[in-house]
Amino acid sequence: MSTPPTWHTTPYPLITTPKFTTPAPHDPFTLAATDMALVHNVIIRGLNSIHHQAPYISSLPTAEKLTFIKYCLFWFGFLHAHHTSEEEVMFPKISAAVGVPEVMEVNVTQHADFTPPLLEFKTYLDSLLADPDTFDSNKLISLIEAFAPTLTQHLHDEIPTLLNLRQHGDKIDILRISNEEGEHSMKSMSMTGETCWFMANLDLTYEGGIHKDFPPAPGVIKWWIRSVAWKWNGVCWRWGSCSKDGNPKALSIREL
Ligand SMILES: [Fe+2]
């Protein structure tokens, strides 16, 4: 089986999915936690792609700097949509199903822990839109490093939290809730922005290709995203870690 490129797994490691390691890969809790791990891995790959390429952006022409700044903002937009959807749809439904209001509380607390430095990152990127030539690689990386350890730990921790819901058994239809969260999240994103950003960091060869059909959307929708929506902000997707067809690709700027 092929190993992910180092720029997918550093500085922040990817999550091994439960489906890849469990002897019961079709258990609903395994499947829901696996879907969550795959989404989290897209977020981590995207963050790694920003961290690896940021040091080389300052010397680029203004228009190219702007495409990188927008790419970073799409990363933020995707993460924000994901966490908002969890807090507004997924976590309340899980709490209601199991009858334990605080069952997902640790995840909400973790969201709150990294939000202030994450918003500083967003504020800095917003400020660069008007004047991309003031882009400062060191500043961007220091802003990332202020929230990334806490964020990525949270992204890893949420997977066993979902698996542990198995103790509540039939009280919770975890796959239905997981799918509702996914649909809510997708609808809150721009098809030509965050959705394409997601595709630009989705590695369908991961773990030997066992997730090649992810996400569970109709084929015609995936075709439309890759063939039509992709072009709208197409100049931004060069910074992604994967091709639009889900294969790992070399970063647009590689360290020498
Ligand atoms: Fe999540």
C-alpha cells in the first residue's frame, strides 16, 4: 500500500480511520467515526499544505499571493462550517438520543479552546485581502502554530468519542445523525469555494483506497463540482495537496 506524501502528514499527522483497523468495519459507529476521520484528515492535509507553502509566498507576484490568501480563507471557511454544523446539528441530536446532555461537551469545550487564536488567523488573512503584498510568512506560521496543536488534538480526540457512543447501542441512530450533519455542513458552504477546497485536499487513495467512494454524495454532484464549480476559483486550487480526482499531488511550491 502506498504511503501518503510527507506534506500530507507533516507537521500535523493524519488520523488512522477506525474502518482501517477494526475487525468490524461495517458497524455503524465505526462507519460514522470513519466518515468524521476522513473529513478531519481533509482539514489536516489542508493545514499542512498551508504550513509547507507559506514560507515561499512572499516572493510571488501580488495576484498569486492573493490566490494563496483566498485558499487559506477557504480552509477557515470549511473548518468553521464543520464545527458549526456539529454544534448546531450533530451534538444536540446525539445528546437527545442518549439522554445525556453533556455527552459531547468535551468537544464543544475543545472548540472554544482554539477559537480565539483561530480567529486571529482569520482576521490577519482578511486584512491581507486589501493589500496582499504585506503578506508575512513568519506571521502566518506563528498564527497557525498558536492554534494548530490544540485543533489537531481535538480532531484526533473526536474519533474515539464517537466510537464510545457504541455503549448506548440502539438508542442512537448514529449513521442518520452523521449524514444529517454532513448534509447541513455541505449546504452551508459555497459550492465554488469551500466545497472545491475540500476536493482539493481529499485523498481517495488513502489507506489503500478503501474510502474511494467518499463522500457519500451522488456521482452527478461530484462530477459537477469537479467539472464546473472547480473552475470558478480554479486559480486557488493549485495550493491543494490533491488533484480534483482525489489523487495526491506535489505541492505547487515544494521545499528545496
Ligand atoms: Fe468533527
